[in-house]
Amino acid sequence: MSDTEIEYISRSEEETMRIGREISRTLAPGAVVALFGDLGSGKTVFTKGFCETFGIPPAIVNSPTFVIINEYAGRWHQQPLRVRHFDFYRVHTPDEIIDLGITEFLDDRDAVSVIEWPERIADFLKPPYRTVRFEITDNGNRRLCIREESGCIG
């Protein structure tokens, strides 16, 4: 993916999951995907589709708001692959990130990481990574803007 932004409009949860599957198919182990958006904008639904590409059933994927990280065992080209789903909604200080050992998880080249509320850990993300920005439109659809980031997020 280049510096261009790709925009999708989703009219349903199934479409949001399909977009998640489509994006995950373009990634390799070590990838990090940062999901920006308000509560209820579709980040976890997107992650369900995203994980499905790696053989993880959508029914077991849920938001890790209270546990901060869910880790799923998946497969990528017949090889084992961990998918880590982070939710930093409840994290407020850099010390919390360090105490949780999150930086080591993000550097793991044998896993794929999906991060909800990445703005809370912006200082710890290292490019390149992909961003997905979710917006609820006036008619209730979701606009997803996806781009490869090579610099700072915000």
C-alpha cells in the first residue's frame, strides 16, 4: 500500500467484516493495524472479519476493553500465527504501557497486531503500520479510510 488513502463505505456489519478480511489478506507477520474511531463505529466488527482470514472464528473475537489484550491462535500460509487484539481505551499514561510490556508485543515479528484506541500509545508505535479510521456517517453507514503510515499518528 502506498501513501494514498483508500476509502470504503460499509452499510452493514457483514460489509465491515468483509473489509476487515480484505485488508488482512494484504498483511504479513509483524504487521500492525491501528483502528481509530468513536465507540460503536465498527472497530471490533472489522477485527472479527480481519481475524477470520487467519482462521479465527468471528464468534470468539470480542473487544478486550477490560483485559486490554486478547490473543488468538491462527494460521498464515499453513504456519502458526498469533493475532493480538489490543484495546487501549482504559490506558491513560505511558507508564501503564511500559508496565504491561506492550512494547515487546508490538515488536513481535511472528504476530499480527490490531489496536483499538491507538492514539493512547502513539509514542510507542513504530512505522510502518496501517491505519483504519472509522466514521459514522449521517445515514448510519460507516466510512473507513485506510492508509499505510510511515510517520507519526494522531
